[in-house]
Amino acid sequence: MLKNFSKKDLTVTNILIFITVVMYIIQINTSQGGLLFGLNLYFLIYDFWWQPLSSMFAHGGIAHLGMNMFVLWQFGNLIERGRGKKEIVLLYLISGIATSLLSFAYIFYLDNSVNLVGASGAICALLGYVAYYDKAQRSGIITWVLLISVAPLLIGLPIAWYAHFIGLAIGFIYALIRR
């Protein structure tokens, strides 16, 4: 298996996916790992300063992880090929942390029982970034984010829809600033 591994497989996007999978394994093997690594009121109460970053790598289950990593693989590699390794790292981490912090404001003021986990906000920032540059895909991307944000709510799934919209906007603004 390792003999089939090549340098082209060593993309920043694939490294982010690997880190996320390792973090998920750590999370599920740590007592209260979801609360420790997710973003919740412990961020302020117990000074869990790492949560805006760690919540991007924690997930609510294997399906959540798989879906997010598939979209990261698609759009992360697209951005990395088009704009470079440095750009994908900066975009993912800066917009992901900004999305976490703004989502925390929502949690703090409107729904403080939430424990936010997942890369969805950072991934939606990638989508916002692509939507800025690719006007032909813009309405499709916005429709997709609306669909993945609202449809799960309609069937009763607990989803951080606000993180999706915040991420989309931050990614778009990031692209506007970086153009």
C-alpha cells in the first residue's frame, strides 16, 4: 500500500483530512472528548482557549466526518491546485477559526446548550471562496449550502445551520480581501 503512495498524494488538503481523522480518533477515545474538543460554554467558563480550533477537527460521528472530509477533499484540492498550498492553509484555518468565533457568539447569546463540532463552517468558507471566484457556480453553491443547512432541520437533525451561513459569508469576504 505504501509503495503506491506518491508526492502528489501529499497535498495540504490531504494532510488536513489526515489530521481531522486522527483528531476524531483521539476525540472518541477521550472521556468527554466531544465536550473537551467541541466549542461550547467551557470556552469561557473553564478557559478552554483551544476550542475554536479543535472544534473544526472534532465531529459528531463517522457519517459527519466522512461527509465533511469528502467535501474538503473536493474543494480543498481544487483551491490548492488553483491558488497554492499557502492559500488553502490560510483560508481553512483563518476562516475556520473566524467561523467558530462568530458561531460561538450565536451559541452564547441565542442557544448556550450547543456543543459545536465539525469542519462544516470552515468547509462552507471554502465554498464561499469558490463562489466569489466562480460566478457561474455561485448560485449553485449558495443553493447547496441552503439545502445542507435547512433540509436536516426539517427532519429533526441537530445541525449548526448558522455555522454554514457564517462560513459561506466569511469565505466570500476572505476571497474579496485576498483577490
